Amino acid sequence: MPNPSTTDSMHTLASDQEIVRQYLDRVNPPEQLSEAERRQLESQIRELMQARNARLVAHYYTDSLLQDLADDSGGFVGDSLEMARFGRDCDADILMVAGVRFMGESAKILSPGKKVLMPTLEATCSLDIACPIDRFAAFCDEHPDRTVVVYANTSAAVKARSDWVVTSSIALDVVDHLMERGEKIIWAPDKHLGAYIKKTTGADMLLWDAACIVHEEFKVRGIKDMLKLYPEAAVLAHPESPDAVLEVADMIGSTSQIINAARSLPNRDFIVATDQGIFHKLQQLAPGKQFIIAPTAGNDATCRSCANCPWMGMNSLQALYSSLLDETNEITVDAVIARQAMVPLQRMLDFAVENKLQIHGKA
Ligand code: 13P
Ligand code: SF4
């Protein structure tokens, strides 16, 4: 098997780093708004949303102002599975998706009749970048006997080449189900999530070799040191984290599953291995508990993300307003690709309903 691994992966990480650096050089961080400016902007966005029957769907990693606006205006904040479901089911004419590009594309594929806008079209994901369709299709063609399961963090074209799309909240259940049916699997693109599923289910999986630049930074040694300071803390980890981090986690799950665990577990302190944007919701929904970011290489120059996804960080209130005002940054997906990608996406949503899926992790 030509492994899409070491060399490509080193190339990928280097190019991810370069893309992030170029982005940070090019784009100024959103201007800090005064309280009055923020209020004015929010009220202008609300008016526009009402006039145009638009709804805001935001990911937990986005700016807290966007999350609050989504919550307060009849929109939605959630993990990537829930965002897709909400976007499909709500009766808006326009969906404003605050997150990264694959989330906008999934919304468009599931709701072809809705206009889908994003605060920026530049917000991508290192997993999506590291899984280009030509290489991926060639890899699949070499293994025609395998069921192709792809993570939601991929392009529409990669989804169109797959049999199943999964998010982190449902991946274990889907692979379990496929294993029971005796199916062998191609998994792409996140190698850490893939390895976790393979280890947990025992499924026969060929793994693509890519990683999330944010989660890959979490360090088990730092977490262990932190546990000495907070011996009663529970470790909550997103499964995009490396195996050594998952080994010390008390709970492994999607962003929503992490929030649910923080609410339901008796611990007061939590060490959290995922993007820091989630702290806003954690603090809202689990008041009185203490959340500590899992250590990254962030105290020195090697930190690329410092637990902040640079692409999620491109979503700002100002960018949202501009995009809605002029109805720019519209997501479009080629009609043939969209029709093909709809099949595995819908399969995932139907599977979730049929199996009434809740938390699935080590909690
Ligand atoms: P969730 O599906 O858990 O929200 O994850 C999306 C993501 O991009 C994590 O990095
Ligand atoms: Fe992609 Fe990682 Fe950012 Fe999630 S946090 S969108 S996986 S780069």
C-alpha cells in the first residue's frame, strides 16, 4: 500500500504552518470593539437577520460574541454534527455559518435551497488541506474492497468520494456498526481520531495521515504535571488529540460531549484538551466549575496554535455583518458533487436518529 504517510505528512505539517503564518501576517486580528460599537453592530445584524429570515449557526470555537448572538437570536451553537442538523432543519432562507469552510459546505449540501454565507471563506482546517481529492481518490481506488469513512472536516469532493461521513460524536458508533457487518475500512483524514477508533473498536482500518494543528499540540507530560497541582481534576479530551493524551483522559468526545461531561461529572476542576473557544460555553453551562486549558508547547516559540484554531478565529462580528449586509462570502458547491456528498452526510444523520446517540466516550 502506498502509505500517504511520513513524507507527505511532513510536507503537510510544514505547509499548514506556512498557511497559518501567511494568514496571520495578512489578516489583522478583529478590531477590539467598544461596548457601544458592539451593541450597535449586534443590533444591525439582528435587524438584517430578521428582515432576510437569516439564522446564525456557530461552532463552540468561535468568538464568544458570535456564540451569544446565535443563542439570543434563534440561531444555534453546537458541535459539527449538531450544526449540520440544525442548518438542515431550520426554516431560514439564509444560514450564516460561523466556523470553518467544511461546516458551511455541509450546510449547503444538506440545504441546497438555502443561501449559506460565512463571515469569511478563508477559514479552512488543517485536516481538509491535508486530504486533497486527487490523492484521496487514488488511495480509495487502490482499495476497492474497503468502505470509505471520512471525517466531516473534509472538502465536499472528498465527502462525495466516501460511503460514510462521520463527526467525532458519532465516529465510534458508525465504525462499530460497520465492523459488525464485517466491513473493512478506509479512514481519513485525522490519524489520531482514526487510531483511537481503531484501538477502541478493533476494526480493520487503513488510516490517512493528517492531524489537527490545534489538538496535536497538547502534551501529555504537561497534563501529568498539571494533575499534580489539581489531583482531583478530570481530563476531558477531544479525540483529535494524540494517543498519549487520550490515554490519560477521563472522557474523550466531541465538543458537545465534552460540555455534557463537564456538567454531569462530579469533579470541580477540569483539564480540557481542545480549542479554548469552548471555555465560553463551559463556563455558561457549568458555572462554579474550574476549567484549565491542557498544556501545549505554548510557552515557547514552537507553539503553532496555543489551543486556538487560527481559522475559527477569523470569524468576527464585523465580518459577519459585512457578509450579511452585502450577502457576500456565499458558499457554493458543484451540483454533482453536492448530490453525491449528500448521500453519506444524510446516512450519518439518519444513523444518529436511528440509534438515538448520546455521549459515547469514556465518561
Ligand atoms: P466537533 O465535531 O467535536 O465540534 O469538532 C469539530 C472540530 O473541528 C474539532 O477540532
Ligand atoms: Fe480543523 Fe483543528 Fe481548527 Fe478543528 S481545531 S477546525 S480540526 S484545524
